[in-house]
Amino acid sequence: MQWSQKFGLGAVAALLLCTMSPVFAGVQHDRVVSTNPSDSVPMVLDGAGVFGIATVGGTTVAGGSFTQVRQRNGTTLNRTNIFAFDSAGAVSTTFQPNIALRVWDIIPAGDGVSVYIGGQFNNVNGAGGTSRVARVNVNTGQVMSTFRSPGFDNIVTDLELANGRLYVGGYFKNAGGQPHVGLVALNPTTGALTDHLDPITFTDVYRDSPNAMIPTGNRGVGVEKFSMTPDGSRLVAIGNFRTVSGQSRVQVAMINTSGAQAALTDWSTTRFSPACHQNFPTYTLAIDFSPDGQYFVIGTGGAFFGGAATGVLCDTNTRWETNRSGPNQEPTWVNYLAGDTTNAIHATGSAVYIGGHFRWVNSAFVGDRRGPGSVDRKGMAALDPRNGLPLNWIAGKLPLRWGVMRFVSTAEGLWVAHDGDTLGNETTGRMGLLPRASGRLLPADNTGSLPGNAYLGGAQGNDNLFRTSLTGTSATSTTQVNNGGVDWSSARGAFMTDGRLYTGWADGTLTRRSFNGTTLGAPTTVDLHDLTAFSADLANIRGMWFDRVTGRMYYTIGGQNQLYYRYFTPDSSTVGGVRFTVPNTGTGIDWGRVTGGFLANGRLYYGSNIDGALRSVQWQDNGPSGGLPTGASTVISGPAVDGRNWGSGTLFLQAP
């Protein structure tokens, strides 16, 4: 099974998935991109950096705040705030719009020859009808005069083309001389204001911070960023506001944009209500929908505010499910960043890319230093969409400065607009392209199925390893196999993915090794990143299994009638910093007596030291919310059935 199928994305093309939709949402990738940046992209040498990138045909346009660009042949050119270049990296000599102030965003106009640009500028080329938003020909740099901006009294930060409209977000209070706060929809051909978003009003600043630390500054009520589902039916806005259309929506609101006029949905959360650092007018700084529209991810700043101990979502990444409704929504997962900011997010299907000035991920307990579970990632990371843990992808952006301004995915790869000097340990200037073609396909995380072979090691306190063939409803044969020189009596739970066996041990370590059903490879100790709480758990674990759908490692502890889980990502062998307890679903299972288990064919198979039996129970797949055992258990094997005893030892299912 391919990686993307784990997220319900359907069949994967051999090389690339492309989302065809009314929204320009980037291109869905079937792999993580390379960490080795392209050597042909021109270098932006100075200024606050690149803030927006768009590719139209064979031309890429980059905008931001800068004055100099260097081609890879060494030629340095003067280009102020915007420039264009071809696929070979040659900077255009004909595309030289005159833009005096920062460009915040650029998107394709959909006609193959022009882009929309939004930002802080008062005009482009001195032309009228180009205040804060303009449409520019990518070949000539000339303004498309058929499109005239209505004019905005403050900056435009974000653009989306969807539903036959150009959506514009920012910190303006007036557009076209009329009150329009933070978000409007324009006619994409003429630039005229439409009434589509008239029912949506943003009011009440989240915070009035005179010493704002974020690039947008302290500009009052407004939209920092927004993102839309690929079908254009939902828009989620984040920013400096507390009330939307008269309803409490603190820093985040979901809007139904499927009709002629938009409407505020009943989706709401209070998780962004608590305050963070005083110098952040809003700490919601980044957002992006997944290519299939099933979820969106929000990135925040705000400084460390207790992490997992308080649950306040300062300096975090959080995943939210689109199809949920009503008040008091909770995130599917939270990635804590040790008190450092995320300012760009992009979901490509295979990964959620985050950028900022963070130094660690999976760091839920301390601020501004490495803590239990902290994994080093400098300025950029690729997260597992299932659980928010880091993938084995290291393409750091340095120096950290403010961070990454925007990610854009194309068929060629992932564009990174930022304010640093290097990507992937190479000098790139303030932008770069991480190629898709030389990227890496992620493992399928195959956990096995039945009929298949279950293994039991260390039963009755010995170091033997036995293989039992299971049909799903019965055991058919048992054979002793080579134990690989392993003291199985010291094992404390195990599971397999993709031919790798993960095993917990009495000394509090976790190892992985290859196993093909007969031969055990040499063990490698998994780096727990000083997660001593999990080491303590490992010494007492009795059963352990992995749910590939949600990226969760479930386990039981002897004498404790609770089922626990931590997030786990096999690609990087990273264990989640926070331990969770599964609600009791009334199955009657005494988890403190469960000695081992595995998931197969939609059921949990588990041994118990109450009577030595192997049982199965339906494992209810609740999607991203996680699986739960439900219903009555059925005895599959045991002393009273076939003479086999599953009441002790380490149980796992072979996973090729």
C-alpha cells in the first residue's frame, strides 16, 4: 500500500499526483522532495527576503523585499522587490516592473501569461488601478490594464483564485473607498469588488501590540493568512480578530464559500483564545489545507507558554479536520516547537512542510532549549501528516532570522521563499527549489495481515522464539525458530513495519532490526531524544502494536488497566513526546493483563495472562481521531482451545 493511501487519498500516479481544482493550491507530491536544492535558481542577495513565488509556463516570478539578484553565472543584477527568470535560471531582461514597496504574495492568473501580485505597494509602474493588488504580464512586466484594483488602505498579505473570484486578504479596513475589513472577493477579470464576502465582517482586535514582532506589524484588525479547500467550498482565515459576523471566532474562522454569498460556518474553537507573548498582535501566522481538503494545519508564534503542561497553542503546529462542525473543536495533533515560531506551512499529501525560526520539533515540555523528545530541525521540517512527528528529512534554512515566508509546490518540486542565505547546507540566497524528481518515496508502513505468521518470544521466561500460523479465526501450526541469539525474556513488547522489528526492552531501550521471518538482523538502538518517561514505560510494557492509519504506537503496562499510546513515525523512528490514554470503551478488556497484541484485518489480536488465550476484538477505525477496540472479544487460540499459551512473552505479527 502506498503512503498516500494511508490518508484516504486514493490511487497514486506512478510519479506525481496533481490536484485539479478551482483553487490554485499547489501540486500534490507522492514523495518528500530532495534536500539538495537546485543549482540553477538565481540568488536573492539582500533585504527582508522573498515572500511570494509563482510559476507560469516556463517563467517563475518571485517577489518580496530586496534590491539585488545574482544569476548562477555570477552576474549581479539590480531588481527591486520583484523579478522573473526562466527554467534555466536566466533572469528576464524584459520583466522589470517598478514596485517601490514589498510584494507579499504572487499567484498565477490562470491565463498562462500573467500573475496577480499583492502587497504593500501603492502602484506598479506608476499606473492607476494598481494599489496593493495588480495583474502583470510575466513576459513584459507590463500591467494588464483590463484589471484595476479597487484600491486598499493597508497591506494585502494573501491571494487565492477560486470559484471565479480573486480572494484578497490582509490588514486593510477599506477597499474601493468602502468599509471592507481583512477579506474581499474581486472579479478576476476587471478587479471590481463583488458582494460575495459582504456577509463576513471581522471586528475586535485580538491584541493591540505597540511593539509588534511579526513582519505585518501592528495594523489592527485583519487577516494574516487564509487558505481554501481545493473545491473552493471552505475558507479558513487566521489573524488579528476576535469576532466574525457577530460571532466569537478568536484568531481563526471557517467560512462557507460555496454559494453566491459566503457564510460563517458553526465551526469554532477556543484553543487560540489564551494569550501568548505580548508583542504578537496575532500568534496565528501560517495555514494551509491538504491537497484533498480533508484537513488544514495552523502554525503559530507567541513564545513558550507551558507547552503540553498548559495546552496553550503558542509556538505549535496543529492539524484540524475540515468535516467537523460545531463549537469547541480540538486539534487532531499538536507539534510543540520549544517556544519558537512557525511562519509558513504547506501540505503536499506526503508531508506537511513547516518553516520558521524554530530549532527543535516534538518538543512539548521546555522553551528555548532542548528538552525530552526534542528532535533537531533548523528552520524547516517535514512532518508526518498523520501525527505531526518529523520525517527523516533535514534541509535546514540558515541563518534562522524570522523564517520561511512561503512554500509553493509545483511539478518540479517545493519552492521555498525565505530570509536566509542557505538551504540544505548550500548557499542559495533568499529562495530555493527543492526538486521532487530526486526526492524520496516514503515507506508504506506495512504492518502485516492475516492469514500470516505471529511470533511469540520469551514465553514462560525463556529465550525461545516460536512462529504460529494464524488464519484470523484459528491457529494452524506452531514451530520453534532460531531466536537470533536474542534474550527474548528481556523483551517488553514488539511490532513490525516493512520488514523491521521494533522491540522494547527491560532496560528502557527501544531497538529496530530487520526480520524476514527466519533471520534477525543486527539491532540498532532508537534515539529516544532523552524521553525518559517513555524509557520508564518501556521497562514495564507488556503489549505493543502500531496503527499505521494514525501513526500511533499503542501499549499496555503490567498492572495498569489502561491502554496508552504515543505517536510514532517509522520513517524517522521518532517517538512522540506526549503520552495519551485511550478512553475506556466498555470492552471488558483488562489492559493490565494484556501481554501482547497486533492489528490485522480491522481487528486487534491480543494475549492475556488471565487464561493464556489469544483473542480478537473489532478495532474501530475513527480516522484521524484514532482507533478504538469495540464490541465483544472472540477467543482464537489458547490452552482450552488448542493447548497453546499466549499468556506471557512478546507477541508480534510478521510484516514483510
